[in-house]
Amino acid sequence: MAPLVLASETMFEMDEWSFHEAPPNTPERDLRARAARGGDDWPPPLPLCSKVPLPSAQLNLYRAAVALRAVLLALFLRYRVTHPVPDAYGLWLTAVACESWLALSWLAAQLPKLSPTNRATHLHSLDKDDYTGGDRRLAGVDVFVSAADAAREPPLATANTVLSVLAADYPAGSLACYVSDDGADMLLFEALFETARLARRWVPFCRRHGVEPRAPEPYFARNVDYLRDKVAPSFVKERRAMKREYEEFKVRMNYLAAKTSKVPEEGWLMSDGTPWPGNNSRDHPAMIQVLLGPSADDRDAEGVELPRLFYVSREKKPSFQHHKKAGAMNALLRVSAVLTNGAYVLNLDYDHYVNNSGALREAMCFLMDPEAGNWTCFVQFPLRPPAASADDEDPWGSRDSVFFDIDMKCLDGIQGPVYVGSGCCFNRKALYGFEPPVADDADDLETSPRRWCCFGGTERRKLMLRRNRSVVPLLDSADHDEETVGARRRRLLSHHAALQQHFGHSTLFIASAFKEKGPSAMAVAATPLLKEAIHVVSCAYEERTRWGKEVGWIYGACAGVATGFRMHARGWESAYCVPARPAFRSYAGASPSDMLAGASRRASAAMGILLGRHCPVWAGGGSMRPLQRLAYVNCVAYPLTSIPLTVYCALSAVCLLTGKFIFPDDVDDYDGFLLVLLLSSVIASVALELKWSGVSLRAWWRAEKLWLVIGTSAGLAAVFQGTLRACTGIDVGFSTDTAAVAVSEQPAEDDDEEAMTADSTRSVLWTNLLVPPISVLLGNLAGVVVAVSYGMDHGYESWGPLGWKLVFAAWVVAHLQGFLRGLLSRRERAPTLAVLWSVLFISILSLMWVNTQTYYGPSVPSATQQPIF
């Protein structure tokens, strides 16, 4: 095996660095200078992006339909409250409470969706000399690829993601890829060595022929007959050779996987005979390996420069909290600042490959825009499923299409979309906790010079914080333009203690936070540089700093939502980019167990934020717009809707089995007309929403079914998980393994930074999540059978009162039948135990009802009631 190398002697050549003020990414300074001197440099560069609002007629019609639906919904609730059902008062009261909650949750979710917008990028302007020449060349981008467990996350998927990043349509000198191995797995380490070797052939092949996508597995999986399309024979020959080389690469990867499946008792040894440092995944030193660097040996087969590639495994000790993915991302953020210091950071999960080679250029159109770029903290891309699993007939199709094509576009019309955890390109300064540039005069933001500051708000607040020596000083201020270099050095060093409280005890990292160019232009020896990189990923580095609280990815439940929330609370705006060709796709589709377990984790994390210190109801400053705050409240409070949703779906089965109903018997024409109008307004608003978003009706119906499935399973469990964790500190997670893990109780941390740790988690089989939805489905099916039997026994007149009950039950069954059919089609995951528990649960409730009715001696059923049997 290849030895572990911590440094390359020819890695970097650096100049002597010093504290100096360099305004990070402030193109407005260049614009003011050009305007002052005039000449050929003025007017300023063309904008790189623009908002494309929806046609006013289409948008106004959609808003009118939503307003009409809200009015009719209010009239419907008024009718429900004023018309009780005396013979089923308990059922009526429960139904009204559920309907009121669902109506309010719909209204809260609908208000942020009234201003949808689209964005357009101008790539032709980005390629002009104003952006690609001289000091205005394309900014550096550091790509973070996160991996945690090679046993569950196939290294082949990680390799495809890395290859797609290295082959992206972006200058090689401005692109670096960092792979985080949070499990210190030697299999992934060796796989990346093979990946770097293949990249020397794969990258020039992609650039020479412009292939899409630039991940080998999905590219070669396409069934394309190139000879039929009359492609050049030279390309066909080269493609066959490249495919043969990739197949050999897969053979080597399979050999590595088979070889590492059985760990020796003495642990793994490297090629030089030294033990692998990561033999103990919970207690190992930091490891950094330069796989592709700027040396002559790290060029492609044609001698052209390749992007940088680094392997990083942070230090781990049992006595320290590591904060899972958020902690790994913060470690990469510090390492990349020391090594390459790209102005922007793109993070990807191991299975999200680059499907559009121009995705980074699309992001730069927002982040490098002369005006909008100053306010943009991140650019979020939609995450699309694999092309093979995007079939509309897939019963497990997710709601991603509705979320990414409707909800996110609507948020883009307010203050920007939320951060979803992957496929997002950040402004590094925003991750450091800097606020967006502020103007001297709030009424003249476009002409006044802006000031970059950290953890400040108004000028008065900044002065107060400066007196307390607890604020990072201004990075660019007109008051200090005439200072000498020595005076600037002394002023910044006077705040060195405050900087260390925020960023940690690394002088080189603090210097990088104040520099616009990466350290590749400086002259420091490679060995000290690597030593500093090892230092910033040590376990103790974040102690007594603001990492995870104000700097980097925020720790705690649902770190992605909390990170984006903190940026928006500081006044930043985000952008949503939807290229014609999807930017990122998943490598493989999720199985039913993975889908439900993932939904459970997200819902539980959302409850953690709702009950924690990052709750968007009260957390954050006053820089966030009210509708944006409401959107964040919806992002974390949605599991609460699962309780009334589950109860309301179960009411239909109760009504059929007991012969009672939640609506009164004497429904007049006005009430029936009101109900018809309400249903018509629902159809109209949904139809108009699908029209402006471009989402198909089948995709919307899949999203509705999945919403009900998750609401009655993962969402319902998350409410109890979050409440149990907040009260007792015990976490209950759902595992896809066949055996559950033992439970151990651990007190909650004071700062609530750890979402769930393996030592404090009770793992339960994912099939337990299926008991509520299957119970609801079986209860409604049993009720339909009982009602139809009753109608057939009592003639035509009895079908009238049963009609609305059957419609109610049919609505529930229609949403859940596809879910059950999808479950039963997975033979390896057939939830037999869950079905048995559901049947037992329904049987016990039915017997309890029969015994209760017999004990209290009910009156003779009326014509509108039928017995349970």
C-alpha cells in the first residue's frame, strides 16, 4: 500500500505574509476607482445575473386563487364551529381542532410563496476580460466532499464525485478538492490514490471532447450509439479505451473493498510497514495527504495542470465532541484556508456528483456579480435524483421536485433559499461570520463606500463592542485609508486576542481570513504549512472559540438549516440557481429504509432546532425579513403537523366502523355549495402553481402521497423523539440494521451542539416507523369493507349517509396505497412484523370499542348509523 505522506517538498512557495487590510471580494471599490479616473475602464462590467420575475398576469391570478382559497377556508371553519354534531361531539371537536391546525399550517406555508422568481445567469459576460483577466480572474473555489464510513458509503461513489469535480469546466489553478474521511478508513485512502491516477487520463478526455456528465459511472451507463450519430471515429476509439481503463479501475476498487473487508488483528499496515494511523477510528491523529499538487509530477497525460486534490482526516479523541458532519466541514474550512484559501467553498456529499460541468461558472455569476455578489452568502443548487430513478411510475419518488421547483423559487423572491446541506457554494467570508458590507449612509447604499465588519450591526453597536474588546475590527474602513503598513499592522495586532477568541490560535489562519488571494502566491516552506494545517484540525483547536456558534457550520440539530439561518439573520441574501442541465445528481437512489430513516433524522433535527437555542421564532437579529423568518419556522415546525394529520386520517376509519360522522346530517344547499367552492379553489391554486413552476401533475401527486406517509411515520416519531430528548436527554434513532443498539443515557450539553451521538442513541428498526401508516391504511380498508357490507344489507337508502364517509376514506387510501405497494415490492425489506403489529393494534382498538359500547348500553342505531360488525 502507498505510504501516508503529510507534505510534498515542492508543494507551495509562499512570500512572507503579514496582517494587512485587503477588502475581501469588494468589486465596488474597483468600480469607484474606475469612475474616478474614467477612460476605457468605465463603464463598469456588465451584471452577471438578473432576476426574471414571473409574468404579472400569471402571478396575480395565482395570488387571487390563493386569497380566494384562504377566504373560503375561513368560511368553512366558521361553518364547522357553528354546526356541531351532538351524537358524535367528541369526534366533531377532534375534527375541528385538526382542521384548524392544518388550515393555519397551510396559511403559514403559503405566505412565503406569494413572490416566486427565477434567475438568469450571463455566462458570456463572465468570460469577458473584466472577470477572467488580470486580478479579476475567476475566483478560487475549494470543493469539500464529505465521507464518513466506507462500509456504508461506497468508495466508488466518492471516486466518481471527485472525478466529476476535477473535470469541471473551471481553471485548474483556481480549483481544489478536499475529501473529508471522517472514519479514517484506509479503503477510502487507497481508493483516492487510484482516483488521482485515473484523473490524469479522465480529466483531459472530458475537456477535449466536452462530455457530460463528467462522472465516469453515469457517463458510461448511458445507452448511446455513437456510430449511429456519425461521431468521429477517433472519439469512438478514445472513448472505448477510456471505458476499458475505467473498468480496470473498478476492478481495482473491488479488489481493495474485498481486501479490506477482513481487518487483521494487528490492524492495517502501510507499504513501508508502519501501522495505519486510523486503525482506531475514534482515536487517531490528524492525517493530510496531497494527492494532486502543483508539482510537475501531478499533471495530466498531456502535461496540463490539474486541480489540487487533498485527503483530510481530522484528529479524533474519545474525550472530545466532534459534531459529526458540521465538525468535519469546519475542519476542511480551516485546512483549505491554510493551503489554498479559495474565496468560495462548494460542499458536496459523497454521492452527489457534478452533472453539469459549468455549475461552478453558474455560481460565480452570482458570487462575482459587481452588485449582487456583495450581498450573496451562498448559491444553492437543486439536488436531482439519479436519471434512472426519476421515472414517474416510481412509488418511492420523493418530493424533491416540488420542494426545489416551487418552495425554493418562492424563497428566492424574499431573502433567498435555505441551505439544504449539499450542492451549495458559499462565500468564505460569510462562513467566517462576517456581515455583508454596510454603507456610511443607509439611504445611499449604491454610492457610499461599504465596510466589511464582523459580528457588528449599526455603527453604534460596533463602537460599543469595540470598547468591550469583543469584536473583530473593521477590515476595510475609509477612516484608515491613509494609514501606513506599519500602523495597520499595529492596529490589527492590538485586536489579536479578540481574533483568536473567534478564529482560534492559528496566526496563519487568521491572516488568511484577511487576504483575498490564496497562500499559493506567498513564500513559506511547505513543511511549516503542513504543520499548521495539522494544527487547525486538532481536537483542541476549537476549544474556547466561536467555531460552531458564530463561525463556520453551526453545531447542533439540523446544522444545515441553522447555518443558513445565522447568515440570513446577519443580513446576507442567498441565491437559487437552476441551470437548464441539472448541476448535481445523486449517484444512487434511496431504498425505502434509507428514505424513512433519513426523513426521521431530518424531522428529529428540525424538532431539535425548534426546541433549542437556534429556534427561528426568537433567535437571530432584526436583519431578517418577516416572511423569511416565517419560512424558517415552517422548516423546523413541520413535524408538529403530523399529529393532527395522523388523527384526521384515522377519523375516517373511526367514522366507518362506528357509524358516526364528523359532519352533521342536515347539510343544506349553501353548505354544500361552500364545500364545492372550497374544493374548486384548491384545484385552481394547485393548477396555477404547477403552471408557473413547471412541475408535472404526477410529480405533485407523488409529493402529496409522500407528505402523508412521512407525516404519519417519520414526522410523528420525530415529535416524540424531540420531546424525549429535550426532557430527558435520550435520543431515539431509527436504524436500517437488523439489530438494535443498546441504550445509554447521556446528559444534554449546555450549548446543545451535538444533535445525536452514537453513545446516547437508542436505535430502533426502521420498520417500526411503518406501524402508524399501515395501521391507518388497514383501519380505513376495514372500515370500507364494513360500510359496504352494511349498505348491501340495508338497501339503497342507506348508501346516502355512507357516501361522504366513503369519500373521506378513499382520500386516505389513495394517498397510502402506493406506499404499501412500494413496500411489498421490496422483498428484502418486506415489513412483515410491522404489518402484524398494525393488525394487532387495529384489532385491539376494535374490540375495546365493542366492549365499551356494550358496557354503556348504547341506544338503537339510527338510520345513519351502522354497527361495527
